[in-house]
Amino acid sequence: MTLDKARQLLGTQVSFGGGYNRNGARLILADVAKEHGQAAADALIREFRLDKLFGFAPGEPQ
């Protein structure tokens, strides 16, 4: 998955919020971390403020 596609998908998850979307965001971040490294996933967590919205912490494996 490209980082642009991950941003698009995370934007959708963030716009809806909720528990199911939290799980979807976690799967997207796991895929990003696998393909691009944990630093890329951490950057997306910060960019979309997923720490405040879903409780994801940068550096934490998804």
C-alpha cells in the first residue's frame, strides 16, 4: 500500500470514528509499518492525531 493510499483510507476511518473504524485504522497502520517501517506509521499517527482519537501511541506496534 502506498502512503498516499494509506492517508486516503485513514481519512475515511477518522471521519467516521467509532470502534470498528479504530480496528480498520489499526490494520492500515500495521500494513504501513510492515511495508514502510514503524517511523512511517508513527508519522501517520501524528498527522491524523490518532493518539487522541483512537488512543494509538507512536512507537507502539499496531
